[in-house]
Amino acid sequence: MQQFIIRRILVAFVVLFGVSTFVFFMVHLIPGDPATVMLGVRATPSRVAALRESMGLDEPLVVQYGNFLLNVAQGDFGRSFRTNRPVVHEIQVRMWPTVQLALAGMGLALLIGIASGVLAASKRDTWVESLVMVVAMIGISLPNFVLGMLLMLFFSVHLRWLPTMGYGTPFHLVLPALSLGFLYSAIIARITRSSMVEILGMDYIRSARAKGLNEQAVMYKHALRNGLIPVVTIAGLYLGVLLGGAVVIETLFSWPGLGRLAVESIAARDYPMIQGIVLVLATGFVFVNLLVDISYGFLDPRIQYN
Amino acid sequence: MLHRQTLRWIWITAVLVVGLTFTSALAFAGGGREAASRVDDRMTIAVPVEPNSMDPHTFTSRTARKIGYLVYDSLVFQDPETLEYLPGLARSWEVSDDELTWTFRLRDDVYFHNGDHMTAHDVKFTYDRILNPATQATYAFDDIGPVRSIEVVDDYTVALHYDEPYAPLLHYMALGQLQPMSRRAIEEAGPDFGTRPIGAGAGPFEFVEWRSGQDMTLRRYENYNWGSELYQNRGPAHLAGIVIRMIPDVQVSTIGMQTGELDAVDFLPDRDVETLRNDPNIVMNQVHLPGMGLYSAFNINKGPFADVEVRRAANYAIDKQVIIDTVKRGNATVGHGPIPFFFHGFDERLEDYYTYDPARANQILDAAGYRRGADGIRSRNGQRLSALTMVRQRDDYIDTAQLIQQMFEEVGIELRLQILEWGALTDAIFAGEHDYTFMGHGHGESDVVYTLFHSSNIGGFNLAHINDPEMDRLTELQRVTTDLDERAAILREIQQEVMVERVLWAPIYNDIQYWPSNARIENVMVHPNGWFLLNDARIAD
């Protein structure tokens, strides 16, 4: 067991080393120079050269890479080229709003999606099913920024119920979470429906009905539990996507999340910040997977680590 | 049996539940805070781009400079109407006969936001800091010019010694990256000074907090009592504070003006001007932006525009008014050269020089021996008039480039458009890979000709890539000539060289911008550089 954990941790380090190397060279390969971008319309060759030197960009790439690895190994991701803020601190600050938005959006999507999917499956071949499926089709087809804009115009400009922009209260969360959640709720509704339809035709459901169980128990106790497996798989996948930052919605609603920070950093060629964001996300992924593998053994003693 | 997949979901569900709980708790706590602090006697302004820093020596963002006007007072102010320089933190100033020493006499009643008394030592510290390479000063380093040393003459007198006369000094002082700052505040903040410049300024509003990606809060400085004569109110501001919100989508800012969530926006897209103009709750403050809204530069070293006659013909082929009417929806005026018509030293002769005249363009190209091929594009000695045109990925640039592409086609010049994002674009055009490109600038001083045409700026914004001793001499001479009339004569000569003799550019337009503000706040002034001056602003009764 111990050996397994040590091995996995070592493998995790190799993965992170690979990711950091890849990211380092990728960001340096993007055309565009951080000093020039930063100096904007007043860039003069002498200022650019001075700034490049202070950023350490005048060193050979291999030396820069060595410095980068050395610093990261000591937990130092450096300071942002653009704002001079410590990268780690900035990511911490911007991560939380993204997590909030992702969880709220996915929560809404699951709630609406599963409920309408079950409704459609239980009312097969009626107008209810058609309505749910048409709305779901619209949800999948409608780009989320268009929906966001429409929601904003209706709830903020017309009704004046909710703020158009910003962060901090549950009211601020409603429109961005709805704009994000609607698309995924549509996908989840369709999957729930097809999965439920398939399961409702199975023998064990027929047996349940034959032994006199009421329809609700059949539906929720027997069918839904099995029907949710594909839904959970899809929801997990999309949650991962959302945690990476929902750039468009974050921009539209001025949400101070990680996605917006990543895009702004790429536009500014803010190398330390881009590297930091990618590394933090990768570490999160590796860490969760490691945790899953380790807990797997604790929870199921039949699993042998060798 | 527990599947691996099931376990994964146990984790995700756990994260979900914990996350949602925390989210709700935090969100509700935050909600209470915001509701309590939202007061009406503050002004909320939206900016589309978050500043990179609030340290005047290192910031490179226009937004930062604009916020800086509110936080840091300068030694000298400039009257937006008369362009006359007015006393600020300096009561008076003089330049020595040899024009190498500028002496500033400071007010003795100025206190920084941290309570420290401002003296000549703070001014010296501030300027020495700009010159110190460790500061990594950016624009401020250029703005202070070829200064040799800064001398504290007495507690309230400071002298700047130059190696050569430096004409634009007062302009750059008024423009705002050369404001005196408190030594103690800078030293206490250390490397975080740029993001937490607490107590450093002596302006009407003091910095309170900056929440990354969200907003910046300023509070009225109660001890402020040295307002410039630009304002009626020389004492503390009437507004209790200012909240600057980072709203990246400018369309959303317009909506925020309509809903009343915002009191003002820093950038209003042309397409939203009419919408807000018709709103009775909104005041439209109009400003003719300094610099050139949009110009096009020919690379004189390669491609079809290496021939001055082709460049001349191109200038006659552009219908600038059509571009202004369609792309800018009328919110611009025709550009005539590198210096806008409302700047000191503008050459009036350029006003009628290039008018839209495609027949004349054709004539010039015919006379130069360029013949049209089967596809209508001209060529001479096998060289086709086909130019690689690099265009910034921004709607107004792209739309303009496409219109000019059609206009040039009519006279037999082909433009091959390559749309590039800013970083990639500057890489390419600084290296001179383009034949033709578009650019804008917001410089507020005619000294911009040095940046645009001096050979030391090849690899920078000398986009014509001109390397010529005469241009170098003239652009250097205007910098060191402090006599206004003499300098104007040199500037006119430069404009003649750029537009008539060498034809380095085809200027397009000067921007007119609107800075809308909510009618609930009155006496809002807008600086020609496009920022709100709020010493007199107050909530309407």
C-alpha cells in the first residue's frame, strides 16, 4: 500500500514536470513579446529592451527554463509580469468565484435537467415530452452568451430585479449560473430521458410493477437510481470544464473568475501567470485522481496494490 | 462492490456539497456587506480594462493614468481650454537662461494621504526613483526626459538639471506620471506598492482597496485643500468616494448606465452613442481625443509602397469621410497628419492637401508607369501593386481596412489583409514584415513625432521604418526648442516631410469620444485625455 502511494506520488511529480515543461515552452512560442505588449502604444525599442531585461527575458531560453523549474520546486511561482502581484495569491483570489459559479451552474443544471428528463420519460408520447425535448433542443442550440444577454435584458433592464454585473451576493450569482446551467440542463434532460426510457422497458421494472409497487416507487427507487449513472458521468465531465473557467460568461457578467484571468494573461503574454494557472489546474487534477486511487483501496479491501 | 467510477463520484459529490454550503454561506455574508456599504454619495465608474498597477512609475495602462489623476496631484496642471499651465503642488516655476535647469517652488501646506508633510525631499525621492533601474520605470522614465540630477534647494524648492533643453517637461508633468509621492508610503508597501498604493498621493481622493477583477475603491481626502484653479472647489471633494468597477464587456457597461448601476463609463462604443444620447437621465460629455484615432503607415523599404508615387496616389484614393460615417458613425473628424488640428504646431496647409480624388490617384499611377492587368491590379516591370497589410484584430480596424481595400482596388492597388492579435501584430510590424498597416495613438503632445519618425524607434512605432538623418535632426530639434513659435515652425516642417515630401502615412481620423455620466451627479468635468475630473462634482439635489 505504502509503496503504491509513493509510486503514485512519484508518477504525479513526473506528470507535473511534463506539464510545466510543455506549458513553459508553449507560452514562449506564442508570437508576441510581453514587454512590447505591456508598453502598448508607447513602446520604444530602448524601453522594451530594458523591460525585457528586468523580466529576465534577455536570458537564453534554457536558462529561463532552469530558473523557472528551480523556483517552482521551491513553491515560488513568481510575480505577474503585468501586475507584479504574486501569482499564487492572484490565483487563490480568482479561483473561488470560478468554483462558486461552476458549482451553482452545475447544481442548477442537475436540478432542472434530471427533473425534466424524468418528467419527459414518465409522460412518453404526450405533449409534455415534446415540450421538454423542444426546450432542451433550444437550450443546446442557444449560445450561452446570447442567453446571458437575453436574461440580462429581461431581468435586469426590463424588470430591474437582478444586477447586470459584479460579484458578492446570491443575486449576482443568479443570472450567470442560469446562463451556464441552462445549456447543461438541456443536455442532462436529454440523457436522463433516454436512459430512463431504456430502463423503464427492462424486466426488473416489469417485475417491480407486477409485484404491485406503486408507480412512484418504481420510478424513483428502481429506475432513476440506475438511470442516473450516465448523467453523473456527463455532469462530472462538464464540471471539470466549468472549473477551468467559463470565460464568456465570466466576461459578460464581469465575474472575477479564473477564466477571465487566464484570457487576460494570455493577451498580455503574462508568462508567470499563465504557467501558474495551468500548473495549479493540472495539480488539482492529478491530486484528485491520486486521492480517488488511494481511497479506492481503503473502501474496497479486495483491491490489491502491487 | 465499489467501482472505481463510483468512488470518483463520491468525491465529486462531496466536493459539490461542501462547495455549495460554503458558497451559500460566503455569498450571504458578502451580500450583507455590499448592501450596507452601498451609499449614494459615491460615484461608480466602469472601466473596460483593469489597470496593471497603480504605481505611476510602472503603470502602462491608460486606465491607471486616469485613476491616477484622482489619487495623485501634479506639480503643474494644464487648462484643457487654453492649454495654459497652471500651478498645482508647485506654486510657481522657472527655467534658467540656458534652459537646462527647471526650478519648482512648492506649496508648504500639502499633506500626503498618510498624513506626511510634502517637501522637496519627497519630490527628489520620487524622481530619483524613476531614474533608479531597480524601479523598472516605464513611461515615467521617458516622460521625465534627459534629466541629469534632482537637487533639493530648500525644503520647498526643487531643481531639475538637464543635459539638454527639454521642451515637453511641463506637458508631461501635467499629464500625470510625474506626481510627487510619499517616500514613507512607498517604502512601507515594498513590492506591493503597485497594487496597494495606500497613503502615497496628495490628490482629492485616496486609495482604499483594489479587489482583483472586481473594483477599486477611493475615498474623499478630508484634508485636501490645495485644489487647482481649474476647479471652483479648492477644498475636499463633494463626493464621498469613487468606485471603479472592472467591466470587460463594454456593451454591459452601456446597459449598466441604463439601469443606473453605473454613474459613468470610461469607454462608450460608437454604436451605443445614440442609445444613451436619448436617455434623459444621462449627460453626454464629448471630447476630441488627443493623438490619432486611426492612421495607416506605409513601409517605405519594401513592397509596392517603397515607391513614393504609389504612397501619394494611395492618399488620394482614400475617402476618409465614408470611413468616418460608416465605421465611426460620424464620431470622428478627418485626420490630416501626425499632429491633430487641435494641437500646438499643427500645419494648416495639410487641411486641403489630400482630398478624395481617385482620378488624380489613377493619373499619378499612370504617370509612374503602372499599368492595369486583366484583374484591374496595376503592375510595373513585373512587380504587382499588391501589399501585405497587417491589421489589428479589432472591429474598427478591420472594417476600415476592408473599406480601404475596396477604395485601393478602384485605383489598381491590391491589399492582402492579414488580421493579427495585438501581440503577434506588434512582433511583425516592429520587425518591418508589413507593407502597410494601421495604428492609433493617444499621445497628448506633438513630441509624438519623435516616437513615430526617429530612427531610434525603428523596432518600435516608427512603422514607416524611415531611417533618415534629416528626420532624426528635426524630431530631435523640436524636443529641445522651448520657444513655442520656433518649435511650431519645426513641427510644421516635420509634417510637410511626413505628408508631402516623403508621404510616410495616410492619416484616417481623429476620434471623438463620449463619456456619459448619470444626471444625478452634476458638475462632472472631462479632461481632454478622457477622464473625469471630479473635484467639483456633487450629487444633484
